[in-house]
Amino acid sequence: MSVSGVSTLAESSALAEAALNRARQLGVNISVSIADSSGHELLTVRGDGASWFTPGVARAKARTAAAMKKDTAALADLDSRFPGLIPLIAEQLSFQPTVLPGGVIDPAAEPLWAVGVSGALPEQDEECAQAALAALVR
């Protein structure tokens, strides 16, 4: 994969597969979503055994991380320090943002893109998303 960002179906699929592989190692069932720098969905995959709602949550995590240019876990602190800010931001987006952990960005990638994972415990979602980032060949 190129360091310039995720731009092809093959690259997006490889990132999703890396997250799914980590989930299998952890014994959890997840969904994975890959978004571009504008928060537009490139690929969303519901892994075997993942709950029906997890693709939508993974998508929200990826889109939020891309739109805010921050990992979603980092946004939880912003939300607690400035109550009401996230709802104001939400009014300006075409989707409902989330501060749930599991949406991560690669700040070194240009253009920026994001991975969202849902279906396991928050720290496991985060770990699986980070596994996707680790799959990038630099």
C-alpha cells in the first residue's frame, strides 16, 4: 500500500482484512469501515458473526475520525471538557459523529484516511483498528 493514503479497493480491503485478522486472534467479531479524508466511505465489511448494527457504528467511527482529524477516543476528552460542542458539530455534518473508541487515523498518510471498528470492547475495537494502520507499507 502506498503511504499517500488509501485509494483503491485492494488497499481498502487489505486494511479491513488486517483488522479482521486481529479480531480473529482476539476471538471477537467486528465490522470494519474505511473512510477517505472527507469522511466518505471507501469500504465497510461486516465480519462473520458481527452484530447487525456494527457496520453502521464502524462507519460512524471512521467518518468521525476523518472529519475531526483525530482518533475518536481523543474526542471523548474534548466532549467532556466542552459539553455541547459535539452536538453543534453534528449539526454541520451529514452523519451523526461519535466519541466511541475505535475510529483511528494515520496522521502520516497523505491524504488522510480513517479506519473504524465496532463489535468488541472499546479497547479491542481500538486494537483492531490500529492493526489496520500497522498493515500500511511505508
